[in-house]
Amino acid sequence: MIINKTSSFFSFFNKHYININQIISLGKTIEKRTIRFLSIFILMISCFFMPLVPGLTPEKLLTKPQSILDGTILYVGGSGPGNYTKIQDAIDNASSGDTVFVYDDSSPYVEKIYINKSLRLIGENKNTTVINGNDKGSVVIFDADRISLSEFTIKNCLFDTRCAAILLYSNFSTINNTIITHDASENINSYGIYLINSSSNAINNNRITNCYYAGIELDNSHNNTISKNNISNSYWSSLTLSSSSNNTITQNFFADLLCVSTLSSTHNIIHQNTLNAVVCAFFIVNSSQNRITCNNIIKKYQSNSSVLVCAFYINGRNTWDGNYWNKPRFFPKIIFGENRLKKIGIPSFQFDWHPASQPIS
């Protein structure tokens, strides 16, 4: 399955410009035989009621969590007997619920990865376990629900509007602790992580650099969480939302020419991010009822004479509140935009009524 269109946002822009600390103490005055009696009594009661709790058995109390034990672990690389040499071979032989663990001593793995079953793909170390797509399409494709990927460096997807370092047609999946980049200075990834018709996924704690259209793009994707990612050195945008709603974007660091862009996207929460922008922090088009709160908007190059447009919108009404706008502000911050009727733009403005007086930690 491939992307069958270019970035809708990019096309639009070109067209239109218990530790309880021993709180409860039994006290030293209780006699030892009383303590012994109470201990035996409690143990008997616990053993009697334990079978009444679904799935809770003495055996499970003495083992690892069941989620770790589900399925089989298949190994790639390393020197163990029966280990696979290619990641795709292990995935093809895995079943839903299995884990594929990839050692770093056989890295880099020069291959394209296609995942069409629910499984966990785990690298030994994100800095040293490398999947190199060698500029031959998308590097990793999720084409099933409930896939988990973590601890890899994924690099060198083909520069094409149909390709991404990680391409998702997936729900309830996670991408965590992963590095996405491109080697060649003369070429870059089209997208870092691209979600298409994908919902309820979690994209957390990743570092994404050297992408053209976007570090992360959501296209018709809803109820996803994008948090604690570091995205920089994108040609176009750190994060783009296109026809996507009810997503939570929080605690990310964006450092790009344009940090966050939206097209026809509603009811998203963009909260407590740092946007280190060169030209524009937010570019909001035909998008309404989004909550943009408690973000740090900071000019990337303070010594540069260029003007930072903190935010600009075309059509739509959103909530702006408690953001830090590149300098201390004690009065409401005006957000300029326009209401566009066909090709005629009528100047418009909205307000952040409670701008922060200092950067938000």
C-alpha cells in the first residue's frame, strides 16, 4: 500500500500562497504472638479469595507480567542458534502477539520493513541498531493494528511524496524511542512519520531530523497522541495536521522554518510545546475549535533581522491561551489572520487573552 497523493497541505500552500514512608505503624507494643496470628489469618484469607479475581493466580504472582510473556520472541542478528539475519524474515515467520528483537552487532540492516500483523519490533539500542532504507521507498510500513516499534535508528527513505521513514496505516500502535534521519546532505526524507487514516496511536520520545514535507504528518487521522518528540531541520514543517481531529500534541520540541501547520483540522489540543521557529510558529488554515495553550513560541535565531510571525491563520476560530510569545507580554496578544472568501482576504484577528510573561517550563 502506498500514498496516492502529495501532501494536501503543501499543495494548498502552493496554490494559495508508594513509598508511604511507614505511615501506618504497627507499633512495638504489639506482642509477637499477636503479629504471628494476624499474619497467618491474612494469608489464609488471601488464598481463599484469590481465585475469585479473574486471571489472578499464585503462578502469575511469581512470574513476569503477562504482556511480556505473550507470544514468542524471535531474534535477529547476534550469534544465537536459529537467529535470523534479516528483520523481514523474522517478521514473516512471526505470529500476531510475537516480539522480534534485533541485535545491534549486525547493524546496519539494509532493507525495507513491511509489518502486516500485530507484534513488537524492538532494537537493542536506538543509537546503534540501524535500519537503512537505502533510498528505495518507505523504510518501515505499518499495515496492521497494534504494532509497537522502539529503539531503532531508521534512515534514508526515498525522496518521494508517497514515501516516509515510517508510514502508518494503523490503529492502536506505538512508536517510541526512535531516531529518524537521512545520511546524504543532498537528499532528505520526504516525511519522518506519516499517519494515513490512522487513529489512537502514540508517537512518543522520538528524534526526527532531515525531512522535507514534515517531521510528522497526520492525514485524516484522529485521537492520536504526539508527545515528547524532538523535530528539527525540516524544510517545510515540523508537524502537519491535515483533515485530522481530536489529537493531542504535547511536550514536543519543534525547531524549524515553520513549526506547526494545520489544514481543515478541528478539536485538536496543542499544549505545552516549545516552537523554536525561524519564520512562523503556527500556520492555521481552515481549522477551527483547536485549543492552543501554554506553548513557548521562541524565535530560533534571535540575532537574525528577519521578523518572526508567531502565528497566522486563514479562516476558522480557535482558542489561544497562556502561550509565551517570544517576549514577556502583560497585555493580550493579537493573532493576525484573514477570513478568505474565494480569492479575497478580509483582515481578521483573534486574541490570546492571558499570554505568559516568561517561558513556560
